[in-house]
Amino acid sequence: MIIQWLGNAGFKIQTKNKVEDLVVTMDPFNDSSGIKMPKFQADILTMSCNKELHNNAEAIRGEPFVITSPGEYEIKGVFIYGIPTIISYNKSQKEKSTIYKIIS
């Protein structure tokens, strides 16, 4: 497994199941961050929340299986567990988010 940090909360994970190589992308961001999101193809795309620094699905090529909410998923032999959480920016501003556990 190769894990590459893309900037912000973005990650590219290269792994393989019993048959093929797979790419999992987490939290692709847009260019407003000041960092250019690399363009590449992915098999699975997770987005932890609905903010522009976490949900730029258009940056990912191909037709990935998109995960945006808590739950249990199995895609091409990769198991993904979405765990619900809350992001607290301050006492009055809270937002739902998802943490993902990936097992390949």
C-alpha cells in the first residue's frame, strides 16, 4: 500500500486486491486552497464532509465509486467503514463529518 498526501485533507492510496491495483482518493480539494489538486483516475472516492476543500469530485478522472456518508462498504475487495463524527470549529459552529477506515 502506498499512501500519498496531496495537500489539505487530500490523500491518494494505491493498494491492490487479489486481482488488480486500485486507487482510493480521499477528500479531493479545489484550487481555492492555493494548492493545485493533481488529476488522476481513481476507483474509490471518499469525501468526509460537504466543504469545497473536501468534495471536489470533478478533479478525479474515471468513474469512481463515491462514498459521502457513514456506513460499511465493500468495493472490489476493499472494505471501507465510514464513522460519523462532528467537526467543532467553535462553540456555536458544528458540522457533521465522516472518518473512514480502509482495509485492503
